[in-house]
Amino acid sequence: MMAYTSCQLSGMVRAACLGIGLVIAAAPLSGAAAQVGSDWEAITAAAKREGRVVVYSSLTSPAVKNIAALFEKKTGIQVDVQYFGPSEVRERLRTELVAGRMVADVNMGGNTIRPLGSTLFSPHKPLPNARLVKAPMADDGVFIPTYIQAFALLINTSLVKPEDDPTQWADLLKPYWKGKMLVSDPRNPGAGNAIMTILRDRYGQGFLNSFVEQQPVLSRTSSINERRVAQGEFPIYVGFTVANIIQMQSLPVKAVVPTEGAIYNDAVAGLTAAPPRPNAGHLFLDFILSDEAQTSFADDGLISVTGQRSKGPLGDMTAGVKLLNSADPAKFDENMKIMEATFR
């Protein structure tokens, strides 16, 4: 189990911040690498001639706007970010594709859009920065990962003794927690759905049935849920976004990650099926995986898919989070039906 309080953040992994410099001699480019480099020079030149890239985004992170600004400054290419909900994005892409008038070049959103990759998106060319992506994330040739959001538990330290902290996810079934848990609603896309889906995959439907018998209180407003625990209305919140602990300094709360690890959602980005400006789209996709862009995500409390970290206390926070698993986006509709039937 890993527990984090706001006052502990700055010292958690200080040793990891003490860099040891390594100088690695540059090896000659292989034939394949040289070809990618040559192709990328042509893509970059063509992207600058296109001069603009349109990005649809259902991501609410402020880092998206910051990344767009960094890209404009670096390349001189204008970025038009248009925000829509996940369902609206899908409908817009479908409508534009059928009409033969695609507006967006790139879409950034949650991983539940992956099953539509063969119809609404096109494979992208090799991206130089894809080599920076670290497991378990991967560039699958259509979608690139953008960031990871980890979910675990928020504990009120005034109400819960350390010896009563859940050390494993299964500890939530202990009699101690009956009638005490505030839970992100599993019937809604987000943290609660992701957590209960993975726990069902791991422990079976019986786990969910027993969890329901614990009489959890379901809620769909994460910011209010955090406040309710901090104020002592509930001793625990299941579905807490781990990095949010930094916003709760001086409050009697801590984030607890069970020993198995945090359950997470990952966000992705892809080139639309018929992008009007494909070269600028490719250039923007590659930039999402750059050190600048990934650091921007880390600064917003999200986990970088390339290992970049915030220079502030959030760097300590995200670097120390062990990841368990993420729900299969291809089974999203199936899992939603299960949650709706279970949590009635």
C-alpha cells in the first residue's frame, strides 16, 4: 500500500531526482532510421506549407491548450482546438467522413474511442518520438497514448486509524467499511466504472455483488466527493484521482494506493480517417509525445506516457504510483450494462 499526504510529497522520491549523468556515443543511423528521418523532413516541410491543424478534443486537461501554444511557437503552424464531449466527437467524425468534408486532422480523447479506429481514423506514419513511449503504453500505429490518469482511494486521516487503512482492494469488503464508502458512480464513465470493471475482471462478479452489500453511496461529482471526505462526511472515497492530493494541502486526508496498484484510464490521440492537413496532423501527433508536451501533462497532475515528470511536488506524486490495469475499451458498452445491472 502507498499513502501520500500533501506534506510528504516533496521528499517522497528525492533520491530519484539526483541525476547521474551518462554520455552515450551516437551510433550511425540504420537504414530504417535514416529513411524515417528523411521522410520526417519532408513531412515537416509539407506541414508548414499547410500552415494549420484542427484538433478535436474531449480532454478537459488545461495541458491541451498549453501544448497547442507550445506547438504553434515551435513550428509556426496554427492550432485550432475545438472541444466536444466524447459522444459528440464520434458523431461529428462520422458525419464529416460520410459527407466527404472532414474538418478535424487529429482527435484527442479517452481510450473508449479505440474500437472505432478502423472506421474513423487512419494509420499514421512512423513518429520519431514514439520511441519515447514506455510500457505498458504503446503506439499501435493508429492511436498514440497521451497521458495516464490513476485512480485509488482518498482517506480522511481524522476518521480512519492507519491500521484500518485498506491495504488491498479486497479490503473494501471488510465489515469496517459497510455504509461508510463514498464511491464514484460505476454506472457513469470515469473512475468508478474503471475501478469496478477491473475489480470484477480480477475477482469476479461475486466481488461486485459483495461490494453492493457494503451499501456504498454513489456520486458522480468528483470535486464534491473529495470535499465531502475532507470535511468528514465520509471516511473514504473510492475513485479518487491520485494526483489531486496536491490540491488538498493542510487538509486531514491522504491518497492510498492498494498494494496491487492504481487502476487507471489512458487518453489517446489519432489521425482522422481523411485529414485535410495530414502532414500537420502527423507533426502534431509527434509533438504530443515530445518532452515539452509530456511535461505539460505531468505539470497538470497526469502521468506522462514517456516518463516525463513535473519539476514540482507533483513529480514526486506521479513518479511513485504503481499501476494495476486499465479497462478494455472494446468492452465498454458491455461493462456499462453490467454496472447498471449491478448498482441499481
